Amino acid sequence: MATGGVMAKMKKQVVKTPASETVKDVMSETELPIIIDPAPIPAPPTIVLPESPALENPPEPANPFAYSDIKDIVRLPMGFQCLVKFECQDSYLTFLATADDVEPHGRAIYTACESGQLGDAPHYFPTDAELLEAVQERASRELRRANSEVTKYQDRVDIDDASDVDFAMLRVWKTYRVGLNRLPEQANYPNRITWPVAPDATAL
């Protein structure tokens, strides 16, 4: 009897759907979004560049040392000083041409000046001021060299690690340094100078 009562209650809770309400009617009541398939974007056109024609005989690079004129030649003890018009320059440049120049154009300019085909090359006689400057520059260079050698051998003496040759070299380098410092005492300084001879370790 209890089971029959439960079944009766369940029957009362069942809601029947009318046969006329179909799935189509339910879907029609809901607004669905309309999706429009966009038109495809065309691909960009392919640009083909024409190939550059290959040069059968490419031009040779310009020679930066080609020159067209040489003038104002002066003979110096070490070579020729002159004005050279290089084709790559707008104006003349001062040039020192020597016989042993490492560059071919330098030796060629020296040969042209030496041959006389460009005219006579007068000898250059420096002024007293120029002579003094040249002498002082050489003396300073030699003094730096002497100071370095004296320091080297003096260090060996100071730590009791000097050989007989080291003692001898220290003395001759100091003598050389004294001679350099006494250059201005010479009678014809700076026009005529007797330079001290730099020491030679192989001579000891």
C-alpha cells in the first residue's frame, strides 16, 4: 500500500510536453548569430628584380699615388724635398723622396729629381734655429737610450748580481751620457758637432 502511494505522487509530478512543440519550434525562438565568411585576402604580388649584367672587364681601382707634376725641388742630405701634385688631391703636397723609399712612387720621384729632368735642385742650407732643433732632438733621443741602459746595469750592480761585463757596460754608458750632456760646450755647436760614440757590448 505504501508503494502504491509513492507511485501515485510521482505520476502527478510528471509534466507532459505537447506533441506540437518540436525541437524546430524551440530553436526558432532563439536568435542565432549570423556568421559571414569574409572574402579571402589576396596575396601580395611577387616582385622580381632584374639581374644586373655582369661586367666582363670591371674598372681597376684608381692609384692613390699617381701624380701629375713635381716642382720646387730642394736637395737635402737624406733625399729631395719637393711639391707633388697627386691626382687624388686638390692641391700640391710636400713630399720627401729618398732612394730607399719603401713605396715605388717614392723611389720614382727620387729618380726623377736626381736625373735632372725636372730642373736643377739647389742644395738646402738650414738656418741656425733649424740646426739647433735637429741637434737637440737627436741628443734627447740618445739621452733616453743612455738612461735606459744605465738603469739596467745599475740595477744589477745594486743587487750584487752584476758580471764584469755589466760593470764595464755601466761605465761606458755613463761616459756616453756625459758626452751627450756636454754637446753644447763644443766650440761650433750646433753647426758642427762631434758626437760621442754609443757603446757596443760586443766590443767588450
